[in-house]
Amino acid sequence: MDSILSILLLLCLADMPCGYFQFARFISLIGFAVLAYQANEQKKYKPIRSFRPYRF
């Protein structure tokens, strides 16, 4: 899935009609949602730590 998304997004660098960019945006939305769901099911994610400035 991730290789298909990378090829799809790399093709956006070429001179394509406007409809292709809308298609790529829609497919990317679905693809990244599927990848996020799979990562959540497999617990392959790291929680994001919030930025805390160091206190001196």
C-alpha cells in the first residue's frame, strides 16, 4: 500500500491535469487512513511527546 501511495504522489510532480491531483488527494486520504488503522492494530506506533521547555 505504501509503495502505491509513493508512486501516486511522485506522479504529482509531472505535468498532469487537475483531475489527477484531486484523484491523488482522495486516494491518499483513503490510503493513509488504512495505513494508520493497520499501525494502530499492530501497535507499531510511538506516542508523540509534547514539547516541554527545559527549566533551569
